[in-house]
Amino acid sequence: MDPAEALAADPAAIDIAALSLLANNMWILLCAALVFVMHLGFSVLESGLTRAKNTTNILFKNVAIVGIGLLTYALCGFNLMYPGEGFAGAWFGFGGFGIGLPDGYDPLTYADGAYTYWADFIFQGMFAATAATIVSGAVAERIKLGPFLVFSTLYVAVIYPVVGMWHWGGGWLAERGFHDFAGSTLVHAVGGWAALAGVMMLGPRLGKYIPVEQTKAGQANSVDAALGKNKTIIRPIMGHSMPLATIGVFLLWFGWFGFNGGSVLSADPEAIGLVFVTTSLAAAAGIFGAMIPSWLIDKKPDLSMTLNGVLAGLVGVTAGADVVSPMSAIVIGAVAGVLCVISVFTFDRFRLDDPVGAISVHLVCGVWGTLAVGIFAPDKSFITQLIGVGAAGALCFPAALVLFGVLKATVGIRVSRQEELGGLDIGEHGMEAYSGFQFFTTQ
């Protein structure tokens, strides 16, 4: 019996249905606000892990991305991801441009009475902007602002919602039984694939990788030599504010309660409680999963690696936060932390310069978290999870390469050497983030 028939049979049931809708809807709207706070977290994390001379540029991109994500999602993204009836099991569907209440809309029957159309849109719209934010940190300190905004618009408007439709919109992955609760693949790896493509097309920052023959005799230490078998010294380029980076991670952890908790799509207290527990335990385990190996490698505790360990654990558990046990979440988070450290060093060896570790956190740990569902959730298939991961990569990475390639061939995607050395704040924006302060630096 559907909700309308239930109400006709028992008028008193309207109070229960209305109260349930109110509780669910308010919870989802609160979670949408928490996801919005994550954009502040990304802003200060990325600016803290990069140099002071690029802070305004980082902040500008993160502000613009929120607008891009919401407006493109309203224009076409929402109806690409959720095209409506008739597209079950499909690869592609489109419900038309713009947003508006469906024909015959009734809040007590929409989504089985769990939440309203508007709450549905705004919660999912906040997710859309997150995918582009991931790219921002990876290509920081050397990408032109205009081409980056063009890329973000096209990628978030089309690629992100199409992949999302495959699972969340009832498409072919949903039909196969693929499980990605809150987006380890559908949000984080989708952004991670684009970040990897951008880093490959841009090349490293000036001074990041230095041929050994260009250095003074004896300047390369044993760690440099171990990492640089291609006779290249990997030069750390330190961020300008670890306090900002730390604040950013705590804001992201806070926002993740909405990111994962809201994905329950109801105010079910038992389900929300489990998701909060698995989310937090994975993040906590990610701290030690990253801290211990990085400490052993560098001989000193590395705060930036540890902070990324938190995010690695959060990304890793996001796919299965609703179906794995708390103890499994600890394992998932710890492995994600270790993988993040290994990945950062590996990408450096291949001269893939990611200033904030976004590819390691979001792509590598997103893939791990999605596959972990097939390992730790008893009723989920590892093969199906692997198919979903592969399909997302098969679309996202080539699409991002093409978009960046076209922009590179036409308008160019990298700032000039002079702008990069002087800082994008002055070169791209004509203003400083810390006007009046003198920074003494050799970078």
C-alpha cells in the first residue's frame, strides 16, 4: 500500500507521515549545510599547504567552484544524474534542462515520503561542487584561472552526473548491485581522475624536481638519492600555514558527518549512528595509518602526511560506511592511511606534482574504499565493485585528458614562468592575501 492509500485508510496516519517527512527533511537540509562547510575546509586546507603568494588564487577558485557546482547542477546536472522513470539500468538519461517540481508532485509520496524534491536537489548539488574542489588542490600554484574554471564547468556539468546516474540514478551499475554509499568512487575518485589528468597535462611546479647535475656536490642527501633513481632530487615545497591546513582538516571531518550521515537519506537513528561511528573510526585509524609509515621514512613526524591520513580514512570508508562493521572501518581507514603515504612518494618518483596530495587521498583511497566494500561487506561482490571502479576511470580519466588537452592547445593552461615565480595572487588577481606583510623565503 502506497502512502496515499495508507492515509485514506487511516487519517490518523497523516500525522505520522508528516512528522516523519519533517524529521527526514530537516536532517537532510542540515547535512547539506554541513557539506557546504566542507568547501571552507577545502579552501583553508589547500591554501595552508601551498605558498602564501598563491593564497588568493586558491580561495578564489574554491569560491567559484561552489557557484559552478550549484548552477550547473540546476541547469542540467540534477536531471542527468536522476533522469527519472524509464532509465532503469541505462548508461545515460536526461530529464531535461532546469529544475522544477515533477508533474503530480506530492511531498508525502515523492521518494516514498522520505524527503522533498528541494531537499533532494540541494543536498546532491553540494556533492557536485565537491568533485571540482578536489581538482583545485592538485593543480594549484601553476594553472591559469580561466581555463580551470572552464574545465570545472564542463566536467561537473556532464561527466560527474553521468557517472552518478550509473549508480545513484538507477543506472546499469545499480542494476548490477554496485555499492557506493556516499561517493568514494562517484565523488572522490571522479574528482581524483580529473586531478591526475590535470597534473599530467600541466607538469610540475618550477623547482620541484631538480636534476642532480644542477646541484652543488654533496647537496643530495640519502633520501633524495633513494627517491631519485632517475637522477632527480625531489625538493619539498612547503606550505605556508600548517595551522590553516589543520583547521581545514578538522572542518572537513566535521562536514563529513553531513556528507556520510545525510546519505542515509532519512533521520533513521540507528543507521545514522552506525554511519557516524564508522566514519569517525576510519578517520582516527587513518591518522596512525599515515603517521607511522611517514615517521619511519622521514625519521620525523610529518603533520601534513598525518592530516592527509585523516582524509584518506574518511574517503576510504565513504563507500561502505552504512554496511561495514566498526572494526572493519578501522581496518579500512588504517589501510587508506598507509596507501596515502605510499602513493604520495610513488607519484613523486614519477614526477607527478600534487601540492596537497589530492590524488593520493581522493583517487587512490577512493578506489580502495570502493573495493573494500566487496571485502568487508558480506553481501557485496568484489568483482562488481571492481567493475564500477574501472568503469568510472574509463570515462573520467580520458574525458578529463581531452578537456585539458583542448584547453592546453587553444588558450593554454599554465601561467608564465614569471607569474609562477611571482605568485598567482599578483599575476592572476593583482592582489595579495597578506598585504603589508614581508615574507622571507627562498622559494
